[in-house]
Amino acid sequence: NSQPIDLKPEPVSEAEPPPVMIEAFCVKCKQKRSMRDPHKIVTKNGRNAMEGRCPVCDTRLFRFVSG
């Protein structure tokens, strides 16, 4: 293998912020866990919340958020 290696730096996109880890209390594990696949929802009474899954036991996690 005498071919030259082309080392070009990967372009870094600054427009995409790192993912935010949302924590919620898992009632099955009885511990705070980071949500897997979190998504924002609005409850029936109009409050904002985040909903996701526990990465350990796959139980539904729920947490009210502002904004």
C-alpha cells in the first residue's frame, strides 16, 4: 500500500447544537433517567411537557417543561 492518504478535516456544522439530555423520574426503576427519544407534547389543559422512554426498562417517562 504505497498510495498517499488524503487527510481532510471533516466540516463542523455549528448550526446544530448538541442534543439536550432531558431527565425524568422512572417509576419502575425508582431513579432519575435520561429520556430516550424525547419529544415535546402539549397536555389537554395546555401545559408543555416532554415524553420519552426509559433507556433501561423502556417505561414511558413524562416531565413538565417551561415554554
